[in-house]
Amino acid sequence: MLRIFICMISLNLAGMAFSQNDLAVAKEQQIPEMRVDKNFGAKYKRKLDLLIRTYPMALKAKELIDEYESELQGIEKKHKKKKYGKKAHAKLKDEFTFNIRDLYRSEGGLLMKLVYRETGMTVNEIIEKYRGNTRSGVYTGMAKIWGHDLKSTYDPKNPKSDDWITEIVIQDIIAGRIEFDTEMRKMNKADYKKSMKEYRMGRRDYRSLKRKRRAQKKKS
């Protein structure tokens, strides 16, 4: 762990004049000690890489959910709300199906958290709201097969979670301190097939390279 020092000194410039030595003494007396993860830089970059595809998707989910919630407020009859819920669920599936399928497991896990951050609801709660408890149970079971938790929440204040690093990156994105495209590009079936083909080819090339390296190592 690295130790860094943050100085918080309030000066009344009108009534006080400190020399450099006086300031040095004051700093030593008032500086609190903090601990920072020595691997923060690497973790920050890792989170940024994961956010490239997942954060725009979470923002799109928020946009659609806000739209649905606004329209639901104008519907009074229960059967009409149920009908609208099915329609909203179908649109959500159409919007995200292939984008979600194309995510790596680590990206999918982060997306679950980001959806909660943006909408205030877990993915499981969203499914329950727009499609019902039975369908939600089915999706939850499917998600567990792929190692995802549809009930994931987001808590950047939890010291046992790395959500605090994610939040720092997001705040940098919002403030414009790093270049980032927040526009989600919808993936269709053809795009997904192309992506999977490239992924499989990459895996084959990687395995081939490993075999060649092992062969060269044996010869040497």
C-alpha cells in the first residue's frame, strides 16, 4: 500500500502571512494519512476497458426504462399495463439481445451492476416488472449458467467491492477528463455472427501459436 498525503489548510490571506517554513510545519501537523491501492492504475485501466461496451448499454437501458415508466403512469387499467409491459419487454430484448450475447463474462457481470446504477432496479426487478415473476425466474436460472447474477447491485461505498474504482472512472467520463463514446451501437444477428467468427478465429490462432511455442521450447 502506498501512503499519500493530502493537505487541507485554510488560510485567511487578509489577516495571516505565512513563510514557507511556517507552511511546512503547518502541513506536517494537519496532513491526514490515507491508504491507496498500489495497483490502482492497472485496475482503473481494466475498468475503463470493461466500460467501453457496458456503460453505453446501461445508459441506453436507463433511457428506455425512463420512457416506459413515464408511459405507464398514464395507463390505469391493469390489463393494459400488462399488455404494455409485454411490449416493453419485447423491445428491451430486441434492443439488447445480441449486444449482451457478445459480451465476455466479466463485461456481463459489470453490466448487471451498471443497470442498477442507472435505473435503481436490478435486472431481475426489471424483468419482474415488465414480464412477471415466472419469466424472471427463467432468466435468473439462465444467467446463473453463464456466471451472472441478475440481482446484482452497485455500491461504490463498499470497501469489499471494486465498485469504487468503477465509479471513479465513470465520474471521469462524465466530467470529460477521458475520451469516451457513450452511444450504444445496436448489434444485429449478422453482426453477432461476424463477431463470433472473429472470436473463434482468434482463439484458433492463439492455440496454434501456443503449440508452436511449446514445440520450439522442446527443441531448444
